[in-house]
Amino acid sequence: MGKGEKTSLGRALVKHHNQMIQQSKEKGRFYRNHNKKVLESVTEVTDLEAVIEQTDEAHRLYSDLNPPVNLLVNLDSGSSTGDMRPEERLKQQKKEEALHACSLRVPRRPPWNTRMSVEELDTNERQAFLAWRRNLARLEENEKLVLTPFEKNLDIWRQLWRVVERSDLLVMVVDARDPLFYRCPDLEAYALEVDQHKKTMLLVNKADLLPISIRKKWAEYFHKQGILFLFWSAKAASAALSASQVPPTNSQEAGDTDTTIFGREELLARLQSAAEEIVLSRNRSASHADENLAADVQSKSVMVGFVGYPNVGKSSTINALVGEKRAGVTSTPGKTKHFQTLVISPKLTLCDCPGLVFPSFTSSRYEMIACGVLPIDRITEHREAVQVVANRVPRKIIEDVYNISLPKPKPYEPQSRPPTAAELLRAYCASRGYVASSGLPDETRAARQMLKDYVDGKLPHFEMPPGELDDEASEEEDEVAAGDADGPRMSGSDSSEDEEDEDEDDEDVNAHLDHVLSDLSTFDMANGLASNQAARKKKPSNAPHKQHKKTQRKKDRSWRVQNGEGDGMPVVRVFRKAANTGPVNVR
């Protein structure tokens, strides 16, 4: 072939290459048009961002022929709670929460089948998610309700949908110090909607931080509510696995299986047997035959899915059960981005889901920060979160753990009040020497350190099951009533002694009241709440040598009276100077 001759082979190869590129572009057009980003959890957005997001979703999902999306209208705007007392406001808030409890749901995945295209499936999921967001937006606009931050990224909820559909047994990992805070009852209902044979089990992690008596009370509560549960400690299991030894078992809990903290092998056996029972019941209901089903179940692998809030120990539990580090673990919530399946044995597979913040009414944003659900290193209002810790952990325990002395309450304040966040942070900064660049105590650094200690368990705390506190209070009231119902007191000498004791008690009480009143007057004067004339007044003394008063001597000021009605003060005379009109011309 000569140099100047042309051939169609090169053009055909170039044309074929261009066609392949065009086909690949068309296949990835869906992901390119949506501008896919790194999967990231989104729990808080501003009002402007929420409006823009809803507008973009509505504009993309609906065509121009459809009417525009109506703006959300606050139906409860006419009712104001500003003039209500805190007790009435709290009572009304509880009523509103019970009324709208059915609206606080987990987003459901719309029905789908294998014949749907990717675009059609994505459109249906976005429409269902948008409707769910609108429902929660109406709840947020209600002044009587306080909705905590929740997950607002659709891709994170898609991970949950896949895990729920794939798993035979759904394990909800919760923190043992407050299990009901991390439990989502609607997720259990959603699992039953997907499959009526699917069950949900509570894996109570960090159970080694609870005393045995508290564990027993929680076990009784779970039994009464019909909740499947197991006590577990991922940290203890990982330590025992690294040391190649069996974790020690307390002799008191060895005989009680309800309060036993299971080890790695025992937990794997329990999870596998529970998942196999679910598969067996599903096969029985499907085939209506009981023959040779056990062999089919034994030959089929079962899957156990792990879900829950961020930073409750899902990835740590997965690593402890697998026996090696297979999932990323960090103290910052949101480390896991996508669900992953891990094969433990030919008969058991584990599925780890990213942490999700479920919508709720019962907790505040600062409680979620204190519990580690929201990132601690990103907080801007640290005093409110530290106040949650101060309210839950007793004063004595804080002083013993950090070896500090907190300021005592003032005489006019309740002596049993918890320390304020400012008092706690300043005392901690003074003991550790934390000083900011401005010369003031570095409260931000101290707050982050204390919150991390609270999450890690250095500051011991736990919540009681519902009804336990009420029972204890009622027992104390019964004891007081029994003490008041004793027989009448003896007369005679005993009565006189009692009267003398009562007089001494009255004197002590009066002296204490005088001290308190003086502190109150000092406090009022310092804050400008009392007038100067009232502050100048002295309290009359009741001492016996002060009872006799001399007649007050009036001073003679008659020397001031001069010139009739004058008061004797010098008279000021004013001389008016003539105006300067310039030099005088002398002729």
C-alpha cells in the first residue's frame, strides 16, 4: 500500500471507538446528571437549604404542566405558648407528642420489581422520600413540638432499605446506659412490613458499664414488653480476643442467663440459631409441608443485619465477631458510609449498616451531642451539652473522677441542685490549666474532653427503666406516712423536754432565716434590685442592752436663718458684662 493511498480501516476503528464512548456516556448519563457526591450523612440543614432542596426535588420530579408546589402553611400559628408556665407547656407538649406519634415514622421504600428501570426506581424512591420530608416539615412547624435532628440524606436511608430486605434477623445495637434512647420502635414495625416472619433483636452493648442489679431491672422490663435482647460488650470481647483468653464471668451472674454478658462464640451461636428459626418458619408458611425442611435450612446461609444510631458500637461488634478489623472504627459518628457483608461461616453472614439518626421527639440536640450521636468536635454551643452531663452525673462522682472541688450552692439556692456548666467548666480548666489565647479559660477544649469521657464511660451514669423511679418515690412516701402515723407522744417531763427542744430548734431556724435574708438583701443590692433607702435601713437588734433608747437630740440650725426666710447660705451675685462693640473712634 502506497504512502498516498487512503484506507477505511483506520476510520472504521475510530468510528467504533467513538460509538463505544457514546454508549458508555449514555449508560452513565443518570449518575452524571445527578452530579453524584461522596456519601455523607446530613442531620442538620438551615431553613433556606431545606426550602431549596424541596424546590429542586419538586422541579425535577414534576413537569411544567403540573401546578406549582404549594408552600407549607403552619396550621398552628394562631396558638402561642409564650404566656404559658413551664409545667403547662411540658404537659401540652407531651399531649402533642402522643397525638403525632404515628406521624414520626421511618421512610418506607416504595414497591418495586426487577422489571423497573434504574430511572423509574430512583424517581419512585425520591417521590416517597420527598413526601416523608414534607410530613416531618409540618411537624417541625408546630410550635408545641420539638423535633430533634435526623438523617436527611436519601442515600443513607437507601443503605438501610437494602440491609432490612437482605437480612433474616435484624439486630438493633443500643447503648446499655440508656437503651430506650437508641431504640426505634417504628423500625421494628417496618421490618415486619417487609416480611412478617422477620424479627428484631436488641443487642445491649457496653453492658459491662452497668451494675448487675440495674441489668436485672432492664431484663425484667424487656421481658414485660416482649422484646428480644442480649447483653454484650464489644470492648471486652475485643480485649479477650486480643489476649486469646475467655472473658471472665462474675459468679453472681453465672446462674442468671438474662443478665449474662455473652462472649463472641455464644453470641454467634445465638444469632445463627435465631436467624435459622426465622428462615424455618418462613419456609413452613410458604410450602405448608414439614418434611426435609430442617436439612434445607441447615444447608442455606442466613444473614444477620446490624443497624442503629451512630457511635453505638456496630462496627466494633462486627470486628469482634469476625475476629479481625474489617470495619472502620472511630469515635466520630458516621465512619461507615456503605453497608458491607461479611461471611463468618458457610452458614452465617453479617451485614453492617451505616449509622442513622432516627427522628424523635423525646430528646434534644444537646442530649444527642452528649450521647455521641452527633459529632462532639463540631459543637458550637458547648455549655448546653455539658449541662446535660452535669444534670445526669452526681456532683460527688464528678469531683472524685476529676479530683476537683466544685463551688457549693448559695444559701438561698437549693442545696441539692446540680452544678452549672459554667461552674463545672471553670473548675475543670483551673485544675488542668486550660487557658485560651485571650487569657480566659478554654471552655471549648474542656467541654470536648468531658463529653468524650462521658461517652467512653469514664463518668459513670445510667438510666433506670420506666416506672422504677416512681416506685422508689412511692416507697419513700409510704415510709414518711408510716412515721407520721405513730402513736401520740408521752406527757409530763418528756413533753417539757420536747418544748425546750422545739424552742432551741426555733431559735436555730430563726438564726438560719436571718442569715438567708441577709444574703438575699446583699444579693439584691449587688444586682440593683433593692433601693438605696431600703439598703440603708438597719435591722433593729433584740439585744437586752439595746432596749433602752435615749431621746434624740435635735441640732440647732437657727444660725443658718438670716435675712428673713433665708437659709444663711452665701448669695451668688451675677454681673452682666457689656457687649464688645469694637474700638471707640475718638475725634
